[in-house]
Amino acid sequence: MITDVHLQHFRSYNDAAFEFNPGVNIIVGPNASGKTNLLEALLIVMTGKPYRGNLSESVQFNKSWARLEAHMPNGQRVVKVEVSETGARKRFDIDGQTYSRLTLTKTLPVVLFEPEHLQLLSGQPELRRNFLDDTLEQTVPGYTILRRDYKRSLRQRNHLLKTGPSTASQLFAWNIRLSELGGQMAKHRLELVASINESISKLYQKLTDSRAKVIAEYLPTCTAANYGSELLHKLEQHTDLDYARGFTAYGPHRDDLRVLLNGHDAQQAASRGETRSLLLALKILEVQRLQALRQQKPILLLDDVFSELDGSRRHALTTFLKDYQTFITTTDADVVVHHFGETTNIIPLSRQPKR
């Protein structure tokens, strides 16, 4: 639980402080009032990662540093970002200890639900891959490094492909590296999807008062049971095609996730209401997984999505939220307060001047 936060030179906040309660905190204000910036500050404090872009971009224009300080009942966390002509430097101070990067054990569990997530089932495959990978980063030690190393290796291989066939002799080492890392990533993703399938049907049925059957399917570009070795084989066999395309056509970066509702692909067959219920089920499962594996209740950040839900789904969400510290941004507090009564902490914001 976060009791308060102090922001200096961070995005739209020159110097601002906020206090929170342990339940639902409603951040209300017009567009450009800094609602999402406040959520992003909380996300950075907990995970060390920004909502958008990189940390150096969060420092106000013409300022050389930004500082975020948050307090919890049992300690404090400070994030300081310094920018100069030579680059940016970040530092995390947790209860008197300083770190340049946060490992999983130094982060706090958090679940973000933002407008882009509403397109999770119908949007581009990258959204679904990110859903899996973001969840794994918060629950599997070392997955953040694995994901980063895979992206770096992929960039290097794609660079060689764009350079042309003259680089063929250099590809083999990157084929080996990609297949090793890709096999590990696919293994973790498959385990996560299997975990989702243990609960998603029952949860969806509870949310919708129906008997619908929900199944999540991982759609790999290689055989799931032998992913790493098959990926290496495909990278070797399709080198000419990859050169022609200028990118790597196989691997975890091309895999996808599909959700079936009563045997039909939800992307094509689900109604708007069914899609929203499926999204709620997936986000609730994300919360439950974090709590079970981290042995700590995650903090929930809902950025302008409450108004996208109808009455029954708002009720289902608010029933679930009552056990967690939650931050909800909205332009209309009445839409949210109606479902929580007097148990909420309202944080009013006004439009921020451009800096």
C-alpha cells in the first residue's frame, strides 16, 4: 500500500504531493490535468518502468532531474532521474539502499488496466504478446532479462538481414542465440496460458452468470513441445526468405494468443459485452496470479477504463476491487463514486499549464 507520493519536475508536475487511502482512490479531472501522469509516477515507483517512452522523457523540459518519493507503512521508495548531454542516469533508493536497476524482488506487484487493453482481443498480436510478457516479468525471476536479451538478439539478426546476404556467415551465431532464448520464452508463455485455462471459464461464468466455456490458446510459430530446436531449424531453412523480407519471420515475437468462447474465436464471434467480460476475466486472473506468486496484494491502476464498462461489468469490477488499493482516473467522478459510496478518496486535478 502506498500512503503518499511527492513528485518534482516529473512530466506536468513541478512540485506536487498527494495522499492516498488503502482502498479506492479516484483521480478526477479534465483532459490534460495530469491524471495519467500521476498513475505513471506510481508505476515507476513500484516497478522502475514508465507507462510511456523511457524514464528520461519524464523529466520536465529544461530541467536536469526529476524526483519521485513514495511512502508505505513499512518504508519509502525514491526514484531520481538525472539527464545531461551525455545521457540519462536513474537511481532507486529503497529504505536507504541504492540501486541502478530493480530486480523482481525489489519491485512491488502492480496491475495496470488502460485504454489500449480494451483492444487486447481484437487488436494487433503485439498487445497479446505484451500481456503475457508483462505478467511473466512480474512473476518469473529473470524473465525481464530474458525478454530484453531476446529483443536485442532479434534486432541484431534483423540488422544483418537488412544489410544483405553478405552477412550470411554471421547469422549462425544469432540463430543459435535466438533459438535458445526463444525456447525459454515460449516455455514460460505456455505455462502461463495453461494457468489461465485452469480458472478462466469459472471466472467468466461467475462474471456473466452463464455457462459459457472459455479457452485460451497459444499460437506458436514453432511446435510447442520442441520449440527451441524447431526455431533453429526454421531460421536456418528460411534464411533466403528472411533476407528477402528483411526481418525474422519465426519466433516468440511472431506468436499469438487466441481466446475461444464456446469454441469460437472471440476476436470474430464475441459481442462487445462478451469481449469486455473476457477482458475483465483476464485482468482479474492477472491480479490473482501476482498475489499468489508474490505473496502480496498487487496495487491496481485503472486509467480511464471504468466508463467503458456497462453497469453489470462495473458492478463485477467494483466487487472485486474492494479488497485492493486501487487508483482510478476519470473525467466524471460520479460514474465511479456511484459504485463505491463513501469509501473512496477523491483526488481532484485541474488542467495543467504546458511546461
